Amino acid sequence: MTFQNQPFSIFIRVLLYMKTLVISFLFLSIVSSCDESQHTIVSIMETTAIVMGKAVIKIMPRNSGWISLEETLQPQYLITQPRRELSWRREDFTETSTYQPPDGWSLIDAVTHASAEISAVIIKADAKQNYLLEIKMLRFKVNGSIVEQQIFPITLPDPHIFYFPVSLDRIKLVAYGEDVYSAIRWGQNEIVACRFKFLNNQFQANWQQIVEPPSFIETAGIIGGGFDNFHQGNRFLFTHAGVDSQGNFYVAVGSGEDLLPAHDKWFNEHLFSDADPGSFDFGVAILTKFSSSGERQYAKLCGKSRSKQFLNLKVFNQSIFLVGRIKIGTDPGSWDAWILNVDGSNGSVVYESSLNIKDGDMFWDMCVLPDGTALAVGTTNYTQNPFGLSVSDERKAAAFVLNAQGKIVKEIILPQGPSQRGNEAIFVTALQNGFALFSGMQNAPGTHADVYANGFITVKNISKL
């Protein structure tokens, strides 16, 4: 086995005390309606909760309560190993129990199913493994038991050359009924899509397909160290995925100079012809669609301009949204929030929108509402070194209602932490009866500040805005 780039080591994890402060609550029955999957009714309304010591990056309904995916922030290391955990919460968001992965492992993602079972995935880097990375799927049963199962990639023509892992944050799960789709970047940077069924107490691969072939992926480090705001250093290693109501699976990854020709050679396609290498523009993302039974439908190069940073993908029916930010100038505040809407049936662009709100702006997530409008969340009012990665400490958590063309209709006021530190809305989903659920982090660092943060969860009645 040979390695490209330098050897690596696993860093010691530090446990951080966490408690939950519930600020206010009132009850009403509501059900998630912005997700393709079904969820059990929970009762919660007009609630805000603060989670001490952890950002809340995702929250999902389960039975009469919630499951949240939470993260303790860390400075940028040689290898990014997220410190995430699952938290079981009552309807008023008070915590009842948690799951933390074993030492040396990182929990990356989790999803809930209609049965109230939970699928999750953990990963660790291990030079003794044939694939460099060891990955396990987990199933949390309703009776409290956990099924743990190692999974493996597709065998490649040269199975003994691997790229330095840089980041373990390279997996996305999506629930579809009791099945779970996965998009995983393995040790040669190849990306594999898989649909798992959970039968007879084990995960069974219904189908498995290569999304992207092996290739070198360029990453960046912060000079002098610090916190990697907006994942500028390792975002090209992310996998993004979603599923529509027919079970079609969409996977999007950041495009690049090395990936495009490798993609074309592997699939005998010509995506590179849509790039502009003379301007160092290799597109924003490669979007691939698979049918529910695993047939590859198309691959499209989405977006142009090397100034765009792709941070998330959401699927609603067959409408695909890529969100992130775009650099529009050389002033410290010259970043706008960015959305690209793609027709999932054929991969063609419906619209592209950049939004200048106040100084630096970006979107982490969005959700389409039944009337065709959308909710988008992120952060605004920040600055960044025009020639580097350093982001200001001050940032405002932001949420907006957008029209069908991606333009701002109104702002939603979210809870904020200290004004001299960072505040970001990371996740949003719609609830019935005109409510929406938001989560994120407060009191978070800029690039060179002390690295710690609290999380927030809040429910808003958006019908009254």
C-alpha cells in the first residue's frame, strides 16, 4: 500500500461538558412536511432552546420528540475529524440521552425513518485497513438496541494507491422510507452511491454505483492555524445528496481541474468541454442522477465561475437546489449568498440567484414550501480577508423567505448570541400549520478566535410574518 502526500495521525478527543437550557415553550401538534420521508407527529411550538458547547447542525422529528446531530467545534487539524454526537430530545427539546462514537471514530451523518428507527454512519482512518478508511453503518432500533455493520467500496483497477484523507467529513445519508441512500468518498477519492435496505437485522445493498472515479482533490490550510469558517479548506471533499418523491437519487460534488478529465475518461463523457480552463473555471459542481433501481440517468456540470463556493444540496420533488456563496469583489464584505436551481428531470438550470444582504453573506441550507416560496438560512454581516481564508468573528444568524425566483421577500428574526462573536443558522425544515424549525450555532469563532460555540434550536410561526 502506498500513500500520496504525508502520513497522518489521529488526534486525541477532548470531552466538553454540555447542558441544555430551555428558554420558553408552548405546545401544538405539527408534522414535518418539507422532507420526502414521513415522520411521526410531535407536539412543539414557539420554542427556543440553547445547547451549551455544541452546534446543532441537524434536527429531525422522531416519535413524540426529536433527534439532533450536534458538533463540538475544533481548530483545523492535519485531518478533519468531526466531533459529532446524536441527542435524543423530548418535544420541548430537553435532552434525554446521547450517542457518541467509540474512541478514534467520527460520527458523520444520521437520518430518521417512519418506523422511528435511525440510520447513522461512522468512520475512522486506519492505515491497516485495505481501503485506508473503515466505515460502519449503524441502525438504532426502537427497542434501544444498535446494529453495527462494516461496509466496503467497489473494487477499483488499482486498489493499493490512496490519497491523504485530509477530512473524514465525506459521507451523506438520505432516508427513503425504511431504506437509506448513501454517497461516500472512499480512500482514492472515488465516490460511491448505494441504496441500502434494512432486512433481517442487517444492511443489504440493493445497488451500488460509482459516482466519481479516483482523482486528486485540492484542499487548503489556514496559515498559522485556526477555525475553518465555511469549510473553505475541505469543502471539495464533501459529498452532497438528496432523493425525490419517486426515489431518484441525486449526488453532487465540487468540480475541479483534476476531477473533470478523470470523470470524462471514466464515463466516456465530455463535461470538460463546458469548462473554461483558460480562466481556471472548472464549474461549480458535477450533479449525477440515479433512478430508484440504480440506473445512471445523467451527469451535468452545474454552474460557472471559480468564485462560487458550493456548500449544500437540497431536493424537493424534482427541483434541485445548490446553495453556498459567491465572491463578487475584492472588498472584505464582497461575498453574496448564492443559489442555483436545477430541473431534476434533465439537469438544466432553472435559475441562478446571488443575494447581497449586508457585507458578507452565505447560505447553509434551504427548504421549499408548498406555495413555491422557500426558506433559506445562513449568516450575514461578516468580512473576510480578500486574499485569504480569514473570516471575522462577528456574524449574524440569518433566515429569509424567498420567492420562486430565489429573491428575498422578508427576513425571519432568529435568536442571536453575543454580537462580537459568530452566529449562524445551519439547518431549516418546514413544519405543518405554518411553522418552521431552525437550528445552528451562537457565540462561535472567527478564523483566529477561541474555538467554542453554543447551539440553538428554535421554532417560528412563519405564517404570521
